[in-house]
Amino acid sequence: MKTSAILETVCARMNVDIHEVRGAKRNRELAEARKVFCYTSRKLFRKTYKEIGKEINKDHATAMHAERTCGILMSAYKDFDRIVNQIIQDLSGGATVELVSFKIKEIKIQENQ
């Protein structure tokens, strides 16, 4: 699925304008829509952070932070979790979905003695 189609679905469900999500405004509704877009794009469709950021006119670091923050918000707020899960169902056509989990390799820095 194209990132533009994912963004359209998220914007429609969250009742925000797609052009504003791609813009510079940072009000709560737009920021949450961006976070949900980044989360679903990465977890459902394995999009790269670069692809995700490009779609919303942000850099890859913003996409990474938004994805992580969305997961935290889902854990903390049941209503937010319910909305994200509805969007996931919309994007998956109602099928049961297994979210992709990416593991970040830990790099240990050894001190020179």
C-alpha cells in the first residue's frame, strides 16, 4: 500500500485535513494524526522512516520519534489505543493483523583503559 493511501485513511478516520498534516502546524489533532500515520506505516507495511517522513514533509528522525510516541500513547490511553486499532482494521480490510516489531541492536561502547 502506498504511503499516500495510508495517510488518507488516517486523516479520514481522525477527521483532519491531509494538507494540514503535511504542513507545519503542530496542534494536538495534527500531531496525533502524524504519529498514527508513522506508527501504522511502519508496523503494518514496513515502510522506511525516510519514506514515512517524506510523505508528511518531515525527516526520518521525526518519523522515528512519532512511531515510538504513538506506541507509548496507546499504552497509556485506552481511547487512543481504540482509535489506532480501528485505523489498523481499516487499513487491513478487517483482517487480523500481526504488527511487525523491529529490534534495535544495542551497541556497547567499551572504554579504552
